[in-house]
Amino acid sequence: MSDSDISDSDVSQGFVSEDEAFPAPPLTASPSKNHEKHRAAAKNSDFIVQAAFDSYFTHMSTPAQTSTNIFSSLVPPLSAEEYVEASYAFGPPTIQSEILTSELARASLFRKFLLELQEGFNIICYGYGSKRKLLNEFALNSCSKVGHVVVANGFQLNFGLKELLACIEKVPGVSSLALASNSIESQSRRISDFFAQPSQKRHLYLIIHNLDSPSLRGAKAQLCLSVLALNPKIHVVASVDHINSTLSWSSAQLSARKSSEKDSTGSSGRGFAWLWHDLTTLAPYDFELSHADRSSISGASGGMRKRDAATQNGVSMVSETAALHVLASVTVKAKKLFALMAGKQLEAIEASTDTGDLQQYAIGYATLYGFARDDFIATNDTGFRALLGEFRDHDLIVGTQHGSTAEALWIPMRKERLTKVLSTLKAPE
């Protein structure tokens, strides 16, 4: 169809010519501007419509918009004293499993455990609540009467497989066998060979709390434990709390079975022969979490208490415990400098009604140096910088730039905690 064949009625029905759809640009416009106008017109036009397939992948390629206001970073953690006070307010747990409250139920469970162990299985316990007290009672009242007992606290940070093997080697006679090398593989093989001897009548009972702990869940640790677990004279009773604990072992390790005691002549088999028991006790994990900072929302997964979870101006707030730990290892002059700076910062906070942003109470470097020189804490700039370096390394004192050259210093601690630290420093020893 030519342009001359288009009638007025066609135009009214929506048929337009190419010139009308994309009108010619003015002669004064440059070629590059014309190109940009054509691209914008094509982009805004409805000639190309995305299908549902295209729209799906366009949506998936868009990065997710997440907020930086994380709840754990907005709520300041409790101090050790605040946590203990809040814990005692709830009192002892009122809901407990029948296994913990009934001596008859525990006795029945322990008899079942011993029977399953004698039949060539190992026991692994799961469920909500601490299982430490119950398994320790089983080790003391049942296992210790029939063999050697080794209890391993896998939840401790400084505990590993080497510590477990060292405890087992304290069993009389184990260390008398030759050791091929000092590796943990050789140690575990020597232990297995010792208890595989026909002359060895007493069995070994391993009670392992938190077998799924980071120190024991490694491939090498699990391999060595599987050598011990498949020995018919070594019985393993372990607890797990991680939701993905079953993924630690292959199907071959889970389905492995122990040979009879008569055939145990240093077998090279590996596996666990687990029997799973739901040991829900609803007991608190107080002892297992004694190394963690439970007063902080984000502290239970970390190690020892170091900092608060809250931040201000991109700087982590320091906890009272961390500050006292640093102050215990610095010189007397450094303590005096910190006390001087803390006092000045608290005076500025008391004089203001806004206690939100602590950086606004920062003290100028020259001003603080003048105070330190007047109090004979530092007589020269070199000594003053050396004292500040003790705290800068641990982020107990933070510097910020005011203007182009001036530096201001402040302590990233909440008012009430800084007050406690200052009172501790001033207290007579």
C-alpha cells in the first residue's frame, strides 16, 4: 500500500504514515540529537510490548531493595549485670520434660540406652533443650559401672578432637601401643586397635556433647570418630542441636554396622551405626552458652563479648566489659588520660538534652592535649600520641575530622556505661 492509498477514514481508524509517527526533526538539530530523539520516541512507544516471559526475567534481574536498619544493630545489648537481673526475674523454668522430672522415666531410658549399645549401635540424641545434664547422669550412673567413660564438651571453644583423643589415651594401657605418627588419624587407629584386643574386657563409653560443634564437624574429625564408633568395644552417645546435623554423614556412614566382638581384630571399617533418639528436655542452654555473649542479639553466635551490636556513624559501640578489659592492660598514665577524656565527654552530655549522636561531643585534639599537659599526663605531643595509640588500636577512642585539618576525639560508649567505667577507674584499689 502506498502513501497515496491511505484515505482520511484510514487515518481516523488509527493508521498513520511513518512520517506522521516519527515527524522529521528541524533542520537546525544535529544528527546526534536526532538519534537521541528517535531512541526516546521508540522507547516510549507501545510498538514493542514485553511478554510475560521477558517481564519475569526483567523482574528477577532487578536487585532486591533491603533496608540497612537491622533490628540487632538498633537494639543495644544488655550489660552482664542487666542480663543476670533480667534472667532471675523469670525464675526457674516451669516447663520441663518428664525425663528430667521423673526418676523412673530416666531409669527406664538408661536401661534402653545400655541395651542398644550392647547390641552394636551408637546413640545420637536430638531435640530442643540442653541434654548435657541428662547424658552426664547416664555416664555417671550407668556407663561408669560397666566400663571406661570419657565425657567431651564439644561446645567449648578451646575443645577439639586432639583434646578428646588425649583424654582417651589416659585409659591405662592405651599409650603402651606403638604410635606410627603424631597425627590424629594414627591416634584414633591406636585407640581402636587397643580396644579391639581380645584381652581388653572393659569397654569404652564416649559421651560427646554437641557432636555438631564447629570443632568436631570437620571432615577429618568425623573420619577419626567413625573409626572409633565402629569398634564393637567403643560405644558413642552424642547430642546434636544443629538443624542440619544429619548432613554431616554420608548414607554409607549412617548405614554402617559394627562387627561382632569376636571378629573385632583391628577392623578398618568406618561408620557410626546411629540410633536416633528424641531427647527433648526444654532445659535452658546456660552451660553450653556460657562462653557466648547472650546479652546481645547478635552475640550468641559469636565468641566472647567484644562490642555492642549498635553502631553510630559507622563506628561500633564498645561494651563496658571490653573497655575494662583494655584498660586493665594499659599504663597508669593511659588510664588517667582515658578518665580525663571520659569526664569531659560526660560533662558535655550532661549539658545537652540530645544524647543520641555521641560524635557531637567529640573533644578537639589540641584541647585534649592541653588538658593532658595541665594534668601532667603527657608533657609533649609524641608522648600524647603514644598514649592515644593504646586506645586507637582497640577502637576505644575514635578520631573524626572537624573541618579540613582539625581532629576531634570521642569515646564510642553509651552514657550509662561510660559512667560505670569511669567510676571503676576512680574506685580505690
